[in-house]
Amino acid sequence: MTTVVAVDFGASSVRVCRVELTPAPRLEVVHRHEHAPVAGSATLRWDWDRLVAEMHRGLERALEAGPVASIGIDTWGVDYGLLDGRARLLEPPVSYRDARTAGYRALAERIGTRRLYEIAGLQLMPVNTIFQLASHDPDVMSRAARVLMLPELLVHELTGVVTAETTSAGTTGLVDLATGTWSGELIDAIGLAPSLFPEIRPATAAVGRWRGVPVHLVGGHDTASAVAAGAVAGAAFVSAGTWLLVGRERATPDTSPEAEAENFANEQGALGGIRFLRNVAGWWILEEMRRAWGGPPVEDLLEDAVTVGSGVPVADLRDGRFLAPLDMVAEYREAARLDPGAERRVVVRSVVESMAATVAATVAHLGPTREVRVFGGGSRSELLLDRLGARTGLPVTAGPVEATALGNALVQGVALGVYESLGDARASLAGALR
């Protein structure tokens, strides 16, 4: 039996999972911690010390349950930490939802949006690391010796190794798609030194040990790990969580003017290929509404929403207004042009219909597809799956809820030689889920 530990940091929860890879993949969540950016100061930051402590707590529990062969870490993309010359973290990482990148378009236009897309191939969004770094406090940046993306910042916490990984580096907007290396042109455009950025290494690379257990790079960007486990050949996919990542796998990037006009991202796959996708505001909207409403269970909200007909107004969830509004309920009501007196269940039904409608509009630009595969926490919603089928006119199938942790584990399995390839790993997972 081969067992690995998948550390999966989502933007709203941390999960540490033991995953038995043999004889067939079986996942157990041994630790879970809900979290959110910490407000109360001029800059919106992550509670990093707490998050690191929760990772260690989860790892301790995972090892108490029995021996493991490897550890892999994934997190959300685009955010980073700065290390000084003695490899110490200078400050808690800033959240991508902070408002400091509000003027990102001016920088994009100075570089040239077409040139930026030709090189990096990413969706133009204020959260992209290139815009975050350009907006970072120059006094702090002057003391930085290294920029580490969050998965590799956690790897450094465990092993002391300073590195970068293909998929997490790919979320920065600073990697040249043609070479897979840091773009000197784009780094220079934001006035930084190339020495800040570590060598990019591929998933499956061994990067030290923690408590004697090998640590391997995986698809450090959580979407890369989720797609590794959840995607199906020939199908569109929806990685359904805080964001809805809507796309399909491709062998090569598409940086055509048409792809740029639709604002699609070309993101590196965990073990090769391209995830051609677009970010759509997802369950974050409902989570923010729940917070404003005092935290009613999401299951209850969705159950009430089923009693509302589908003919409710919808909003385009590709609109940047949903990134970090002060009042999500008011922002959404205005965007969807809902009646001011609309009941809560009508608002929730409208949100789900908007998710389905926006996903359907995005899928329509992906080319012919035989089905839509939905995975991640949001795939639990039968209402969303039903409305996606109605809006797309395609069969909709649900993949694993814990797709990210499973994909993380499958890549570790490739690193350990348990699987020959990602295809082999996916086949074992498909068998286990039947």
C-alpha cells in the first residue's frame, strides 16, 4: 500500500488529506480549517502564521495515522511571499482581493495588452501577480531577495528549499509560454531583478524532506491539481469552488486575437499540456451573502432556491465587480437587476442561474464538446448541475468533490513510480469512483 499526504490550501479552507494510492485511490481528510483574508488594516492579508500552523497540525495528524511515502502541496494561484537575504518571510502575504491593483490596466496598456498576452497568455485580471508585484510597497520590495509563490513558500517552510513550480509560476503573468521560463522582458517592465525569481521546476520534482518524508512538487496551483484528477478527454470542465474555472485541456496554447478577446487563459497543466480556461466568479458570491445573512447553511439556501422558478434575472459573473465588493448582496442585486424586495431564496436562485448561464456562455467559446464535467466542492449542488445541463444542452457529469487533493496525490503517485503517466493515474481514479 502506498499512501501520500496532499496538503490543499483553498482560498476559503485548508485541507490535509491522507490518500491511499494503492490498491485504488482512497482519500481521507484528516484536518480541515476554514479561513479568510484578515481585514482591519490598510492592506488585506492572509493570516499566514495561522495557516502555517494549521498545515503543521494536519501533517502531524496525517503521520500519526501511519507511514506515508510523500507530501505534496497546492494552494490558490497568483499570491506570493517575499523572502529576505536570510530566507525569512518579510511580511504576511497580501490577498489577491486587496484593492492595491485597481490601476492594473494602465500597466497592461504600457506593456501592450497584445504583447502581454502573446508572451504570458493569461486572462487579463487585476489579481495577476505581475500587477500585484508592480503595486507592492517599494520599501518592502527593496529588502526582498526572493519571490516565492504560496505553494513553494509552504515547501520552503517544510524543507528550506527555495524553488518555483511550473503551474504556480504560470499564474503570475511573468512566464514566457514559449520557453516555460521567466520572461526577462516582463520582469523588466515592472522594474524588478530577475534574481528574485527562482528556477522553475516541474511537478514530480523531489524538493527535500520533512520528518524524513520526501516532499515532491505537484501541480502547485490548485486548479492544475483539480484538473489533473477531474478532467475528461474531449469534455469541457468546470472546477467549481470559490471560482468557477471553465475550460478544456489542449496540447498547445492559443494566444490568438480571438482567444485574447474572449479573455481566456493558457495555464500550464500539472504534467504537460495547457488548461485553456476562463475564471468566473463562483461560490464566493454565495459565501459572502451567507456571511451577510448570519451564516445559514448553504444546503438550506439551495433547498429553498429549488422552490423558485428558473425565470429569474441573471448577471454576467465574468464582471470584475464581483471580485471584492463591500456589500455582495447589494452588488449582486444591482448587477442582476433584481427587484429590491426580492426574497432571499430568489436571490440565491438567481446566483445559481447566473453561474449556469455564465458557464454556458463560456463553454460556447471552447469549440465542440461532448459533455461538461464538473468537479470540486460546487459539484455537490444538484441544482447547479441541473441548470448547467439546461443552459448548455449538454450532458453534465460530476467528478470528485475533493478533486484538488486527489490530483495532488495522483501527481505524487507519478513521482513515486506508482503510475507511469497522468493517463494511468486518471484510469486508476476512474476505476475507484465507479
